Amino acid sequence: MSEEEMEVTESLNNDDEERRDGQNNSKVYLPGLPLDEGEELVCDPTTYTMYHQAQTSAPCLSFDIIKDTLRDNRETYPLTAYLVAGTQAPQTHVNNVIVMKLSNLHKTNKDDEQDSSDEEEDDTGPKMAGALIKHQGCVNRIRSTTLNDVVVAASWSELGRVNIWNLMPQLQVVESDQLLSRYNKENKANTLTPLYTFSGHQKEGFALDWCSTMLGVLATGDCKRDIHIWQPAEGMTWKVDQRPLVGHTDSVEDLQWSPNERHVLASCSVDKSIRIWDTRAHPSKACMLTSEQAHENDVNVINWNKNEPFIVSGGDDGFLHIWDLRKFHNKTPIATFKHHSEPIVTVEWHPTDSAVFASGGADNQIALWDLSVEKDSETDSEEVEGLPPQLLFIHQGQTNIKELHWHPQIPGVIISTAESGFNIFRTISV
């Protein structure tokens, strides 16, 4: 992939000094409010520790962060991250799985001189290297995992197939310009085949999740209503149970394995329900718990808290619900938030802070939330009147947001994708 087709840039540019100088005359803008004549929306660079943008030749509307062999909890800039993404190119174009290395991601807020002094000296800008794998059909969703030191990814194709890919060759070549050039020159992208393909779904789908408590176990859900459970077999192959889990009556939109309980799976659907499954049971009896009317409309996304028995859900109704699995039989969320003005398309809990999560919507907003914050009438200001006190931060600037993920090894860093490209950022609030 040439430099013209893939690039990453600093979002904060030379005008930032002028913006900082004019901040005394600025005011906070809340999404949905009209702009007066002559008013302009300008990003406040002091609210971000880091903020970069990245572009690919075709939109990547699904991606995953690849857990790397660099150390956990790394804070020293510049940062490096690895991603796998799938394109949704126009009909006449080829689609690809892209393995990416984002490197030299500098801190963009230089106000803190002490923190800035810790950054390694490097005058070059942020970099992006990508190795392609030709993919049949648009990539509806993609998720990665590591199996016995081999990084693999599962991709849902619009053609109704789920493919498993070995990403190790691509992860090798993105480390070297010379190797990547040879990879492209030898046209490797067009010669690779999946490790395994399942064509048993009767419709295309989007729901896809690797189990973190059972190596190699995968769940896939389609737009008909079916969920299939995959079990790893010898030699990087899988045995897929042809009997779907019975319960949903419409398209399965998202799947989430419990991060702590083996065999326990959560799902959400266009039928407005959230279901909890025990995959050890017969598929017709596997549904343990159900909230039939979890949202007023389609339930688009769910995410399971890594440390607490909570699930957050987002729907077409624009609502965010927090569910306590210990009280799920009550079929009532323990907390509800309404900020997004359009359908919610992505949610994810912070990997270590059990009270913090992020949500993204079709209103082109990403919101950061902290459940530990309580309303304090003495400190409420008119500026935030009507906003939930748990709302920490609103990130804008992307068009048609599709997915966001917290980096599990770099505290506070969020990567999000949209039709307009990727954002890589860390706010001062988390």
C-alpha cells in the first residue's frame, strides 16, 4: 500500500497556538445547539494528551486492536499500536483485511513541560504501515485473538461467510519497509487464503466474538437470527456446531463472551432483547436469562465489563442501559443514560476502570462516561445544564462513526473508526 493510500497525521497543527491564544474568548459547545452567525467550532487541543488521525484508501468500518508483545501499561511517548481492520469499498473495488502498525505517535499537548521532557526525541511525524490480504466481499466485522503465539483474526463477509486468517506474515512485514515493499512487489495480498472458512450461516451477519476464557472458541451470529458456536480442532481448524442457539426472532447484532465465566455468552438483537446463554446446554435450551424489551428499538451493541458483572447496551433509541447480571432476572437496567441523539453503534468498557466506558453514535459523537460520578447540586453550572453528571467528555470530528476500542495495553488511549477515517486519542479526563 503506497503512502498516498495510507497515512497518519497529527490532528493538532500550527494554528493551535493561535487557538490557545484565543481561548479566553471561547466557550464550551454542546452538541445539538445552534451556532450564532460568525461562530465556528474549533477543537480545544488542551483537552487531549494525544490526538492523531489516520486514513486508508477505503473506509474500514470494523477493526480490532492486536495485543502486542510490547509491555503493558506503557505511558512513554511516542507510542506504537497494531490493528487489524477490514474495508468496505465500493462495489467495483477490491476489499482487504489490513494489518497496520501505527508508530511514532507523539503527545500532541505540549503544555506540560515535565511530561514532555519524558518523550524520546524524534523530529519525524507519526507513521503508518499496512499489509493487505485480499478479502471476498466487504468486511462486516473483524476480531482478533492469539492462539499458541499465533495471531489470528475472524472476519464476517457480506457474502455470508466467516473466515479465519493467520496474521503473522503481515505482522512481520509491517516492521520493515524493505520487507513490506517485497510483500507488495510479490503481490502476496492476492495469493493468501483463509485458515478456515464457515459457510453454514444462511445470511450475512455482524455479530462476532472470541472467547477469552476458552482458547480458540468463537461465536458468530447472523442477520437471520442464528448463533453458531465454534470449537477449535487440530491443525488450526474449527468444528462449528451446525445447530444454532434457539431464542432470538430477528437479526443478532452483537455477541459478547463473559470475560470471567466459561461457556457464558451474551447476545443482543433487532428483536429488542438481550439474552444470556450457557453454551454447554443443548442449543434449544441454552438461553438462561432474557430481557425481552431491553430497548424500545433494535439493540445494536453490548459490552461486558471486565471486572464487574455489568453489561452496557446501546440501541437505535439512543439510550445506554447498564445491566447488573446479578439482577438481570428483574429485566430492568440499574442505570440509564440519554445523551446521543441518534442510534448508538459502539460501546466499550475501560479495560481496567470498572466505572468508565465509552459510547459512539450515528450523531458523530463519542462520549466518555464515569459511573462513579454523582450529581452535586452545589457545583452544577449552567454550562452543563441537562447533561448527565456521569458524562466526562464529548469527542467529535468523525463522520459516520462505527467502532471504538480502548487500547488494552496503553492506558486511556481510544482508537475509533468512521467513514472519514481513524482517530487515535487520549483525553485529559481519563
